Amino acid sequence: MATEVYTDVYPQWLNEQRAKRRRVAQFRIAYDTSKVAGYSLINPLTGTNFAYKMRVDSLDLKEWGEKDTHLKNAFLTASLYTALGLFNAGLISKPVWWYPLVLMLVGVAGTELWAYKDERGFLQFKTVGEYQQGVANDYNSSIPFKNMVDEAYGGDIEYYATKTWFMSTQDKISRFQGSSLLFNVTAGFALHRSWGSGMKGRTFWHNVAAGAAFGPVLISDAVGLYYSYGPDGKMGGAQTSHWSHLVGLVVGLATSMFLK
């Protein structure tokens, strides 16, 4: 069961005092006005979070609440997408649990492998200084990453680097988190079963279920791409791991072909 995460809660009067100070260039927990928002759904074996959480500025409690709600809604939406995909798979599975079970195992395994790859990339940096240089390189070479840092951190590379370093090393927040790869696997499966030979024996309601399983996911992926690469980059889109979404869809298609 997902749990809410609230840490580093400061009284409002202290937040107001901190707002009057000049923010130091680097993130310092003693002077920062942030706390962790969102949900935790941690794999106890690997530490990967299948929900969404991050450290969000808490000086404006209303704004913090909105971002906390956004992270929680992202998890609820991801859960809905996954449930629709598994329901669709169960409709055409014999026995009814076989296809959903395979898709769950494949999606979870894919998420863990991607998280491992991402964590290995982070561990190549031995110091926060090395990591900051890596962040600067990404900022200059990646449009989605630049859009996200510009919007969420005012283009402050040093602050972003030191803050995310703290979140990874001290807060133990997964660098790659969520269940988007999982629900893209179920969407890829549904998409493949909705054309050609995959439609054999399917009824109208089977196709409605399949459309519900892959339609919202593809729309969500497309919107994320638009926000990431468009002229006005949005944090939600820019923080999306588009390659993992594509991999999830391809893996779902391959799984469907394998299970024929």
C-alpha cells in the first residue's frame, strides 16, 4: 500500500524567516524550506519507488500542497492505467490470471532494470562536484532537461545538482521512479491485440477494453513529448522518461507476440 511521505516539516514562522535570507548557491538542508511530497510504494528488495515523490519547496504551503497533490494524482492515474491494461489482458486470457500475471512480472522487471541502469549512471559520480559537471553537460545538450531546470529551478544548475544529490544520497529517493514503464507494457500488449490476427475472436466490448487500455496511455505519452520538446517546457513533461515509455510499449508488443 502506498504511504504518504512528509519530512522536514517546519513551522510557518520559521519558513517566513528563511524567506528573508539570501539563498545560498548550494542546497543546504539546514537553510532550505523544502519537504518531501508524494507517495512511497517501495520495493523492499531494491528500494525502487513505484509511486512518485520528491523534495518540494514548502515556504508557500498552498503551492506545496498543490505539488503534493499533483504527485499523488500521478500515482493514482498510473494505477488506473495499469488496472485498465491488466483488466483488458484478463478478458482474453485463459486462465483469466495468466496474461495479467505475465504483464505484471515483465513490467516490474523492466522498471527495476531501468532503475538499476539509471542508478549505475548516477554512481559514476564520486563527488557532488563531478555530478554538477554532468548536470551542466546535460543542461547544454538536452532540450527537455533544460526546460525542466529552467522552469522548476530558474535555470540554477548548481542548486539543482546539489539538491538532487541530497535527495538521492540522503532522502534515498529513487532517481527513476513510478510505474509508467509498467503501464506502457500493458498498453503495448493491448495495442498489439487490437489489430490483425490479434482481433480474432474478440468482441466489440473486448475492443472497447483494449482502447481504454492503450488510448489514454498513448495520449499521455504524446502530451509529455509536446511539453518536453515544445517552446514552453513544462516540469511534468520534462521530467518524463520518454525512452522508458517507448521501451515499455515495445516490450508490451513483444510480450503479446510471444504469448500467442
